Amino acid sequence: MKKTSLFIILTLLLSLTLFLTGRSQAAPAAQGANLLQNPGFEPPGSNGVAQGWQRWHRTTARQDEECLVAYHFEPKWSVEVNPAFINSGSGSQAVGNSWDTWSGGVFQTVPATPGTVYRFTFFGRGRGSNEQVPAPSESGLQINMRAGIDPNGSGLWSDSDVVWSGAGSPHDTWQPFTVEATATGNQITVFTAADWGVTGVNQCRAHLDTWFDSAELVAQTPPTATTAPQPTAAPPTATQQPAPTDAVPTESAAATVIATLTQAAPTATATPTGSATVCVNAFLDTNGNGLHDPDEGYVAGITLTVAQGANIIGQAVSTGTEEPICFGGLPAGAYQVGQTLPAALEMTTQANATVTVGEGQTVGLEFGSRIRPTPAAGVPAEGTEAAGAAATATTTSTGGNPTTSGTPGWLVYLGVGAILVGVVLLGVLLFMLLRR
């Protein structure tokens, strides 16, 4: 009898161990190439923040009663479960406040390899209004949403070496924000951020809300700018822009990048000193023909890089507007220009191009991409906005959580359940045999 009781106890302990092991495998964690924990901001949360993430905010005193001098109060955090404010999965991270402007978001610190380039992407959405939902957001308000990476993993948003993406204001739509940085230590910190405080503009509203979702952190391969393919379009000239018919897609390669000369003033200054300027932008190539057609707008969240040899001259993220990202103060010479896309997009032009610019000249490049027609498993097709098109034009995701890979959670539980049933049946069988 003692042997029988001992056997039953051991069987139950083994079953419990297998079940807990299955749960640990199904818990929200970094899977595949995504290094983040709970990248989909799935519930439940703790203290208003999704598991695996921490809150951060900036505090500055209010200096006037008209809300015309930027100030920042502490916002409120919550895990959003309303499907209207979820990009993928069953939750998103909400941060917001009433009447008082704020700056903040959430962050996560993960292990890293020094010298490795990491790319952080998340989808963001905002709403500012005195009216309740479903009234639309006031599109004139500035959300100033950005993605950030601290290369040394200090966990401090105010650290001087935090690399920030370009800012955007995704009103009532999901938009990707992407930034890249090279790890300088054995860990890095990623930030989601928004800043509603703007000097000179009254942005105080009853609802100042943002949502973050579908985050991804992946290690990138080192840039190979020196081997970038040459554009097949005609070289730019000072008096004429090449016609779109000069850039025809070929069967063996993606459509060529359209190179144009522009007199736009530079909006960013690179490290080298000189008088040449390279301007870059990204357009949403809806029909995928590799050309920027008149009815196609621009796309935000694409990382644009200008390099010379092995040296990266400058890097920025497209804003989704017709104003290009310009790198000024460059010496005359040849430069390699490239684009890095979020997972939801695919290229319709080549990924890299080499341009030659002379002293006092400004050369412009436009890269094309589109939302993937058939998303890969777990990759959302929603959230890429063409600024030049209608603001309501979005593509609904047909995938699941874009930031997880491997076996779906329900399959894990099904497998564990089958093992559990098998162990119990085996125990019953042995018990019956021992009683004989």
C-alpha cells in the first residue's frame, strides 16, 4: 500500500512539472529574432504597464495659464484592451493625460553584444481632443512620437547618448517608428516616447492619449555600403530631372532609385565639413512599379542612411511628409545611400544606391516601398501611412502578433495537455497492475 501511494504521488508531481514547463514555454517572452519580452504589450499588466516594460516620464513646471509654454506633468499608464486601439494581439500600451501636457512612454532593457547594430521598431497611435471617442483627433496637434535606443543600456531617457528616431504625429492611425544604434555595452535600452508639450502652441486638451504596440528589437548585420549597387537611372544634372520613364523595373532586379537634383535647404548637418548636400526620402509605392506616381504619398518609419566607405555619415528616419531628410555640409565625392524597412514593408526599388555630388550641389534620392501584399506569419500589414494620400487609408493586418515567432501558444498548451493525459493514463494502468 505504501508503494502504491508513493507511486501515485510521484506520478502527480511529474504531471505538475510537465504542465508548468509548458506554461513557461507559452509565456510572453522574446522569441526568434525579436529580443524583447512581451513585445505585443499583452495583458495583464502591473501598475498600468504591460509585463516586461517599465514606465518613464519627464517633469517640468507649468509657467503660464494659457498653455503656451511647454510643460510636462506625469501621465497615466494602462494596458489597453479595447480592440479599437490595438494594432495586433489582445492588448496595447496606453499612456495619456487630461488637460496637462506630458512627455513619456515605456522602456525595456535587454542583453546585447557590444559592437552589434540593433534596430528597434514599434507602432504608435495618438489622439488629442476635447471630445469623447468616436470624435476624431485634432490633426493640428503635435504628438512628437519617437523611438529611442540607449546604446549603453542605462535605462535613462535623459542619457546623452540615446539615439532617437524622427518625430511623427500619427493621429487616429497606426504608424511605425524605427531607430538603429550600435551597442556600446552588454545591454541596451529601448524607449517608446511621445511629447505633447510644445512652446507657442496651446496643446492642452481633455484627451491627450497615445498607444504603443507591435514592438520589435532585432540585431542587424553590419552595413556594407562599399558594395552598394550603382543606380541604373541616368546621373542627375543641374538643369534637368530624369523623367519617370527612365527608371523602368527590370526582371533581374528591383526598380531603380530615381535620382533628382533639388535646391532644397538642408535640414540636417553631417559631421564632415563641405558645401555638398544629399537629400533622401521614402515614398509609398502603392502599385509596386518602382516609380513615384503623382497619386502616391510618402511613408514614415524608414531608416535612411548616408555612408562613405565604411563610415556612416548620417542616419535618420523618414517622417512621412514630402520634405526630405537632408544631410548637409558634405565634401564633394561619392556617397552610398540606403534604406532599412520595418517588417511590415517590402522594397519596390533597390535597397542602396551610390551618388556623386559636387561642391555646392544638392542631390536627392527617393526610395520606394509598399505594404506586404501577403504578410509573413505574425507580421502586421497595418500601420504604414502615406502622408500624401488620404489620412484614413490603412491596410488591415491579416497576421497575428507580429513580434512572436515559433509555435503558437495554443499548440503548446495542446501538446502539454496531451502529455499530461498520457502520464495520468499510464499511472492508472500501473496502479491497476500493482493491485493484482
